[in-house]
Amino acid sequence: MFRKALAGLVIAAGLFAADRSPAAITSLDLQGKITGTGSLHSLRVNLFAVETPYAESSEVNRSGEFRFRSLAPGNYTVAVVRKGLGEVRRTVVISPAVADPSGVVHATIPYSSSEAASNPTGGVVSVHQLSIPGNAAAKYADAQKRLAVHDPQGAVRALEEAVALAPEFSTAWNALGVIAFQTDDDERAEILFRKAIAADPDSFEPLVNLAGVLLKKNASAEALPFNQRAVRDRPEDALANAQLGMNYFRLDQFDQAEQYLQAAKRLDPAHFTQPQVFLADIYARRGNRLAAIKELEDVLALRPDGPLSDRIRHNLAQLSAAR
């Protein structure tokens, strides 16, 4: 049995190059607290960097608190996992502008069993996973350890050894695809995600990740059925909704886009795909200036020093000046 921490990493933040995080200028800590659960028994927290190959895990203390140290600025996904049930995911922005004077970013992650049950990633071991031989699972576990110490090349070697031992290892194929995407090798990422889907057609992560790669390549028509299926499979998944909304946006189907972008924002208000940016564009096109302003102000509140912040402030000034 092995954890799926790496496999669950998702990639849509890289859809637009302008939203890639800048090079790290410092390191910060994340201090988190889990709320909303009566019992903290068997909870664990997995952390994924969105823009770069990095994954780590942490225990939860008796107060529901966890901490990760020395993080580069960027977008991170926090996944709270309960063994045998599922996980709850939220985006956390790590940046100097949202950290306290000691360099700590504080985050509260609401946990509910019903939400976790709707997202079995990381919490439930499928029959397919149980068929993976132990030596291949050990290679996968080694890859996770290497990512935690910022060794993506070592992680790739371990994962390639894993799929050589077990070509049906969908989780490892997907993990290789994520690293390829994060290192800007989109063609390789697409091939690897397709291998992951071929190995396990019911797996959610490579499905949504393949759709993200296709969107980035401007293959919106090809991406659409993958994104539609992702939402059908997991209607309460923030990434699936965000990508389907962006897909419809790319196809100029703005009413449908709005529906799914709003759902993504509801499910994960700080989601790294920044659905507010697309919603602001839709509202501006409709002449709803106040609604567009509200969405852009929301982005700045979450990411005051993000890579899009100067552009968003410029757009806000234009919208505010318009009459």
C-alpha cells in the first residue's frame, strides 16, 4: 500500500505563462490549522507546489495544526487526507505579502467528511493500485522523498524505474507527466498522461491533467470532452470545474464558462487557476463594470504581489475610470 501524494498533483496553473510564479526570492513557512472535524484521528496533510516539482507530507498535531518550513513563494495545494475515506483540497498562496513579520503564512483548512468522500484521491486504495508490485511501489515512495528535498531528476529516475517494473502503474505515469509539465516539457507530459489513462482508464488525475495540457496547447476543442468528463466524474472538484470553465471561455461560450468558474471559486476561493480573472473578463464584455471590478479586487486580496498583480491593477484603474 502506498500514498498517492504525488499522483494527485494538478497542473492547470501553468495554462498561461504570465501566471507562472517568479523565481523564489526568499523562503517562508506555512502554519495551518484544520477545522470542522470532530476527530483528528488518522488525518495527514500533503503539500504540493503547483508550479515546480515539490511534494511533502506532515503529521497533524492534537490541535489540528501542521507546519511546512522553507517554502519558495508560489501556489500550493494542501490536501487533508483521512485514510480510507478521501481528501479535502485547498489552494494556499505563499508570498511575502501575505506572510506575517516572521515569515509565516497562516491558513485555515475546513474539513468535512462529505467533501472528502466525494474526492477519494489519496484516501482509498483501489483494486488497480493493489495489483502494483511492492518493488514498484517502493520506487514511487522514493520519488516522493526526492521531491521533498528538491531532487526532481532523482524523482524522475525512480518513477521511470517504477513503470519499468510495472507498466500498468498509472499513478507513476501520471507523476512523471506532472514533473514534465512543471519543467515545461508539454509534449512529453501529454504522452505520459495518455499512458497513465491507458494503464487505468478510470483514474481521475491523468484525465484532468491531460485536459490541462491540451488547453495550454490551445487545443480547446480536443480538451473539451476530457474536461466535461472530469466534472461528471467529480462534480465537486475545484480544478475540474475551473478547467471546464476556462475551456468554455476559450470557445467563447461565456454563459457556460461562468457557471463552472463560479463553481470553482465556491469550492476553492483561492484556487490557483484564478477563476476570478476569467469571470472579470466575462463581466467586462457584458458591460457589468462593477462585477468585473469585484472579481479583480478579489484576486488582488488573495495575491497582492502575484505575477499578474500589476496588470490587474492597471485593468482595475481602467474599469474604475470608465463611466
